[in-house]
Amino acid sequence: MSKGYQNYFDQEVLTANPVRLVELLYRGALDSIASARRHLKAEDIRARSRAISQAMDIVTELSLSLNREEGGELSRNLAELYGYTVSLLIEANSRQADPPLAEAEQLLSTLAEAWEKCAEAANESANHQATPPETRGEYQPVSCAY
């Protein structure tokens, strides 16, 4: 990774809001899974294992970041999905098989899309609130679980 890109990425992380941080974690996990799939095809066991371990670390971090007290059923469901995703990654690594990686990638892609929609809604709400009261309609709250 180039120094310029690393500096840009570091700055993006440091200035990101919580929803953006979650999006970056999903992107990192998905990139790691894609890398693992490439390494699996190339029969590079060490690189595949490293990529899967990185994806597992990220999914574990997502799980640990859940607010289980206030998150209710949503938090429980996400925790179960994250646990299942980790089990798929373990299976993919131990069996050296692509189907569990593909399933993990699909699950995380779906969740990442949901977070992107949440971020868009939050941005629209923030932009809406930035307009003068007399020029905007009724305020519609946006709720994103983070």
C-alpha cells in the first residue's frame, strides 16, 4: 500500500462518523474475503489464511461494537449473523473451500448495502436540518443502529 493512500485512509478513519466507520469495516472485511478467494484459486495457503484471519478479526470487531443493551433484537440478530459469518470463514479455511467464502461475502455485502442506505438517509437528514426552518418541511427522524 502506498504511503499517500495510507495517509488518506488514516485521515478518513480519523474524521469518520460512526456510520462511516462501520462502512469502512464492512469494506475491509469484504476486501479480505475477496483476497482470500483469489488466494484460494492461486493455491497460496499462507496468504489465504492471512486474508481469512483478517476478515474474521474485522467481523469480530463489528460484533464487539454492537450496543447489546440498547440494540435489542436488532443487536441480537446482527450478533448471530456475525457469529455465523465467522463460522463460515473458519469452515472455508479448514476445508480450503470457496462456497463458505462466497456465502460470507454475500451476507456481508447485504449488510454493507443496508449501512450505505442508512448513511445516505442520515446525510439527507443532516442536509435537511441545515436548511432554514422556513424553507424545509416537517422533520423526519432517521434511526441507524450503531
